[in-house]
Amino acid sequence: MALLSPVAAVACPAGPDKGPARAAVIADLQKAGSAKEAAALMGEFWMIQLRAPGPESQALLNAARAQRAQGDLQGSIDTLTRLIKTCPDFVEAYNQRAFSEFLAGQDAASLKDANHVLARVPNHVGALSGKALVLMRMGRVKAAKQTIRAALKLDPWLPERKLLSSPEGHSL
């Protein structure tokens, strides 16, 4: 037991309900008058989403994001898996792992994690756009475009909207 990390030994605290704040940002996104305004609102969205339920889980999330930024994709995935084991109800941990898995070319795992996020948070713009990119890379263009359309209902300025204009999608 002494070899366990301090994070693994601590139960995950209940985090705040992010639903109302997320819904407010999405309502503002739907009224955004420019891509610049939408980008600022997405910054608010990510500030909400990236708030972990406690200091230990925040430290793991921050470490995983730093590992990803440094190109250590497997390290990021492993750290996020530890976070998920510690805080299985922290949905953003699955979304962040989906992103790292996508970057690592682990499309099936990324899609599974994105679907897990969307089953619990259907209005997660990042998970929707990420899922669309995975589907596109998997050659599932019709499903990818359908997913992008769902994301555009939440964020009409979503950069991935350009993939709808390409007849065969976009080869990623």
C-alpha cells in the first residue's frame, strides 16, 4: 500500500454541477456574432470543463495535459486512466483521454471515450467535434458529418464546419 500514489489513496470528491454553466455558455455560443466571440466563449467552456473535482484530480489532469503538450501521448493516456480510476464520474477525464488517444492514432479507443462523454454530457461541444474527427479519419464520413451537424447546433462557429463543404469529407 505504501507504493500507491497519494492520489490513488484519496477518494474523489464530488465535483460541482457544471451543467448550468455549460448550458449558459452554449446559449451564448448560439448567439455569437463572430468567430472571435465564439472562440472567447469556447475558452469559457474549457475553463468550466477543465475544473477537476479536487486538488489531487486537478494535479493529475494538469500532468496529463502537460505530457500531451510535450508529445508524451502514452504517458498522458496512462495518467488520464489513473485519474479515471480515481474519479470515474469526472467526465472531462474521458474527453481528455479521447483527445490523447486520437493524437496517438488509437481511433477505436478515442471513439469509445468520446461516446462515453456524450452519453453523460450530450452538449459537450469538444467531444462532439472530436468524435467527428475520429469518424472522419476512420472513413465514416456520413456519420462524421452528422456529428458535426449536431455540434454546429451548439456552436455555429465551430472550425470543423468546413469539413461539411468537402464532398468526401477531409482526409485526416
